[in-house]
Amino acid sequence: MTDTPFRGAFGHQHGDSRGLLERIQAQLQERIQEAVEMAGLELMVELRRRHGRPAPDTASTTDRKEFEDTVRALLEHLGAAFRSDLSPDLRAALDRVDARGEPDRLIAEQARLARELPDYWQRFEAYRAAYAQARLEAPAPDRGWLGRLFKG
């Protein structure tokens, strides 16, 4: 018997040179990224609906930029909201989080919080909901006379 068909319980492990902790960290960051993107998209769609604007178009670079800005603003809000309730030691640990770029750093901070706080996802949801509510209750931005003329 040279090659068995059974390669282990987790097929995704094979060919992945990362250790278990690195894989867990990557999966946690992916889960947080997905949650923030879904929350951002839901907020963007609801804001557009309330302001009488069309739904986002995946082919539109303007809509894509608005989506990315919405997600970044949500991430920044989450970071500030979490920091306001943290111990000085955990705040200092977040300051030392190293990541490649700004969005990566914000996601890495959230992953660190998820590992440290047993109630991370409950807090995440509460902070996300408060942010969405505040954005939805804010008056629509003035888009100028041309924007009002074309309503789009």
C-alpha cells in the first residue's frame, strides 16, 4: 500500500505550510472580514433605500468605492467602540498589532479582540447595530442640485 485515500480529517490542511495557530488566525480574520463586509453592504443598501437611491451595482466603480468607504468607516467605529471599554493593557496590545496595511491592521485588531474577549461577537453586534442606527437616523447628505435632479 503506497498511497492511502484517507489523508486526514481536514483536507484543507494538506499543502498548507502554516501551523495550526496561523490557520486559526487566518480563518478568524476571514470570518471578521466577512461579517464587516456583510454589515457594510446591508447598511449601504438600507441607506440608499431610505434616501431614494438605487441599489448598489457591482459593476460600478463609484458604488464599489462607496462600499469600501462604508466598510472602513464601520471598522474604524468598531475599533473606537471596543477601545473605549478595554483595559489599558489590552489597548496597549492593540497598539502593537502589526499588519500590512490600514484595512489589514483594522481586521487584525478585531481578530486580537475576538481572541481576548469572550463576549466579542455580542459586543461586535451591539456596536455594529448602534453605528447602523446612527447612520440611518442621520439626515441624507446634500448631493447638490445635479444629484437631486437625477436622483441617482
